[in-house]
Amino acid sequence: KEQDPMLKERSMELVEGAAKMLDQYRMIRYDAGSGNLASIDLGRVASHFYIRAESVATFNEMLEKLPAPSDADLCHIICCASEFENVKVRAEELPEVDEILKNKKACPLEVKAPVEEFSGKCCVLMQAFISNERLKSFTLISDTNYIASNA
């Protein structure tokens, strides 16, 4: 076999870059001098539940700002995960989302983001799911199922 030193060098750069990033997000411990990697609980949990590194970084950053987060704060933090960035806010859904938001049985916690943003919509739909609220719009039902399976 022919050896490709550039490939090996590039592979090492990619591995070191990923290790530094995961160490910065507190998912692993990386010693650049020795090249040793050590897993930690946060990284194992994130790996087990397929939580993106960007979401863990967001959680860490937001939790540092809130020493004693309320249930509403925790709900907001979860809904800011990068996994939910693909949840679209559609104009035709906003009246039903607003209706759910006003219903304190379906949405008992304060929503910390506007429902026009993905995190606000996700927070309303996650609470509606937990409260067994019946939704009318097919797209909201679909988004709620996505949020429930990823939250």
C-alpha cells in the first residue's frame, strides 16, 4: 500500500480540532501535550441521547447565566437546542399557537421567547404535548411529535 503523509496529517488536524472543541464544551477532557482523551459524564450523556455538541455549548452558556433556573427557564433552555432550529414558524399557525399560549392549562409556564422564533414555538408545543392538549393543525401536530421525540 502506498502511504499518504498528507492524509495522515490532515486526519490528525481534524481529530485535534474536534478534541479541542469538545474539551471547550466540557464534554471530554483533552490534554494537548500527551494527546490523551478522557470522557466525562456530560459527554457520555450527550452521546447516549444524540445531543449535538452545539446544543451542549448552548446549555452550558445559558445555565452559567442562571444560578437557580426556574422551570420556565429550563424549558426555554431546552427549546434553544440546535436540534430545533429546523422547526419553522409559519404565519398560518400563529393564531393556534397564540391560543395555546393563552390557555394556562395547556401552557402553564412562561414562554421566554416570542412565538415567532423557533424556541418560543417549541416551548409552547412542548408544554402542549406534556399537557395532552389537542392540536388542530396538521403541521403543529407534526412539529409537536418532532419536538417530543427530540426534547
